[in-house]
Amino acid sequence: MTKEYSLEELEAIGQKLSSWVESDEYFETLENAQFQGRTSEGVAQAEAIVQAATRGRPSLAAEIDGKSPTINARVTPDLKERLTAYAKERKVKPSVVVREALEQYLPRSA
């Protein structure tokens, strides 16, 4: 029977897998690996892990080929700390705070 993973568990597994694949330990393990035959359960678990590691963030604008534009901005250390603290207090990501601030600050007919 295949275990059902929550989205949070899949994201954590994907993050650990990504970090491990970029480490020296991965190549050492690969050299010493003994491969076993595939099982349907093993394949299902591997597919779930790969999907979690490669799914990316959901698009904010599906009408543009599923890719959301990004922006980068330099800020002072104080502003970065305030943004991080405010986002943590609201239990959201800093990007959410920045998007909300831009929506409120910029005129709609720019």
C-alpha cells in the first residue's frame, strides 16, 4: 500500500532531495549504490517525490503561459528586517506583503 503524503510532507521531501543531490554525499552514495528491481510502490513513491521537487510555485497569472513575472529590488537591511518581521507576524511570505503593498501603492491605470 502506498503512503499518502500531504503537500507539506512532499515539499519537505523535495527540498531535502534537492539539497542532497547537490551535495558530495550524493556522488559518494551513487558510487556505492546497489540497485534493486522496481516495484509499483517504489515507483509511486519516487514519482510523488519528483513531482514535489519539480512542481514549482503556482502561477499568479495563468493567462501568460503559466509563468508569473518576477521583479528584484535592492533594499536597506532595515527595510528587509521590517519586511521579514511583518510577514512572519502575519504568517505569510514576504512576497505576499510586497505584492499587497504594490497593489495598494500603484494606480490601476499606470
